[in-house]
Amino acid sequence: MLSKTEAIVLKAIRYRETSKIVTLYTKKFGKLNVIAKGAMLTTSKFGASLEPMSYILAVLYKKETRELQFLSQADIIRPFLRLYSDHNKSAIGLSICEIVYKLIKFEEGNQRIFELLLNVLDKLNDAERNEINLLWYFIVHLLEEIGFKINFSRCALCGEKFTEENLPQRISFVVDKGGFLCSKCGVGVPEAKSYSIATFKSLLWIGRAKIENVTNLSNPGNINNEIKNLLFDYIKAHVEGTVELKLLEIYDKLK
Ligand SMILES: [Zn+2]
């Protein structure tokens, strides 16, 4: 069946002499592998449309019985040029693609994940400052979509609601429970890792902010480092294999 769908290119690898196998996150079908014949040729009709992070209109021949679909055409809908020219933005954008590639199963269509992915890449392209917040925003919302929402409102053990009064200076996060612990429960839980309350509050703010405002918050490097550790620990608990993200490059640069 011939299908047209919007898609974001997550990854492309060379296949045989002249072709590429491309992993797309499509609006209609979710994550798909497609083969783009002749894509390695300089005269290829695909041009630059199959670079990771490209936002394209894909035309594919889709058969239910086949794992690899055939890509017949791909046209860039809106180019995100700054994602390729700015080193920081590239690293963040590629990390986002890598997270989707590793966390999301094949062929489970979810239009909200598609919109989230597209919106974040679009805002990342335009961002003038604090673009790392878009990565945190993306991860928090993606985790929610796939059923691993982080609970910021109540203690993950006793259920007590967090208030300004009962928040400790350092707060423990338990990966298995996907949540934080109050000051009473936070004592003596060996698997819990503690984070500064500023990290907790920043991440909470980013998760609840509108995407348009998310880059307004400026965090010092140590807070971003803690947010990264917290989110990556949590992601790693839910993926098989290791997640080595391009993000590490950014942090070397920030230091
Ligand atoms: Zn508690």
C-alpha cells in the first residue's frame, strides 16, 4: 500500500553500495525502518532529506508482512538548518533522536510523541539561549507518554504531598519508583540518589512550563549536570542495553 506520512529521520546507515536503511518516526505509524535505494549516490533524488533530525514528507510502500518498508520519496517539509550549523544544537537534537530510537518500540503509532518530537526540534532550531532545557523538557514528556511519568508532587514511599515546608535541602530520587522521597522516608534508602532541591525545582518547572517559555530558565552547570544524571539513570532503568548519548559532548564543552 502506498502511504504518505510526515516523519522525522532518527538514524540512517549505509546499506550495501548505494542504499541507506533509515529509521523514521512517522506521524501515522510510529517508528519504522525503511530502505532508500540509491540514497548514497550523489545524483540521488533523496538529496539531504535523510539526514538525522530532518522533518520530511515520506512516501512509502508499506506491507504489513515486511519489517523493512520501501521508501519511494522523501521531501523536506521545513529545514532545521541551525541544528546542523550549531554544535550544541546538533548534540542536543541528535540525543533526542537517539532517545526515541532506543526507547520507542517499532510500529506503535503515537501522534503525541510525533508532535512532541517535531515541536522540540523546531524550538531547538530557533532557540537563542538555554537550549539544553528543551532536552530536559523532551525527556520528561516522553517518559510520561510511555508510562514512566516522574512524580514530583508526592513522596514515592509514604505518599505525603510535597510542600515548601517538608522539602529537604537534598532530595532523594528512587529510579524503581519513578519518584522522590520526603525528608522522613529519604533516610536509609540505599538505592536512592540524592539531588539538590534546586535541581528538583528546576526540573519540575521545566516539566510544567509551556514549550515557548522553557528556554527562559537559566540553570548553572551543576544543576544541569544533576538533571542529566537523574534523567539518564531513570532512562537506563527502562532500556535494554546501554544508552550512550551524544550529549556527553555538550558537557565536555560546557565545563
Ligand atoms: Zn515519605
